[in-house]
Amino acid sequence: MLHLLSTYKIYLFIAGGIIVAIIVWLSLPTESSSPSLLVAEDALSESAVERGLVDTLLQLRSVSLSGTIFADPAFMNLRDFGSQIVPEPVGRTNPFAPLSARSTTTRGNTLFAPRP
């Protein structure tokens, strides 16, 4: 028994220290005045903002769109001032291949062979 105690003395002290630390931690008084992280709210109560949003959505539901706006002269006079997207040239087939390699295709597979 003494041989076992002397062999595992450090482990027993560490385990005892952990047990004492847990007991001290659990015996400390907790603050009951801190606010709870979970708060229950009444789901049926609505704020003015929520009611306004619901009213706006109900008004939008009754809106119907027709194609008459496209025949309007003001719409016909609209011009597009955007710029055209110019297609750029495509780069190398494999950008990670060494510069001394060239692209060859065999049966739909692209292989890279070193230049002679």
C-alpha cells in the first residue's frame, strides 16, 4: 500500500485538488440579481411598427399590375446609359501547368506534355 501511495502521490494530489476546487466552486453563493438570459415575451402583443408593416403588406396584396405602363410615351422615351460588357480573352487551359508545357488533347482529355 505504501509503495502504491508513493508511486501515484502526484496524481492523488492533483485529483484531490480538483475535488476541493469543485467543492469550493459549488459552495460559493451565486448572484440572483443578474438578469436571466431567457426572456419570455407575449407573442400576441404587437408593436406599432409590426402593425404598420402588416398594414402595408395587406395594401400591397391588393395591387394589380397591368402592361399599360409599357405603352406610355414616358416609358418609351427612357434610354439605357449602361456600358456594354466586353468579352475578355480566355486564359490558359491549366493555369497551374509549367510555362514550358503545351496543351494536347487525346480523346477528350487534356494532357500537358513538356516542349521538346
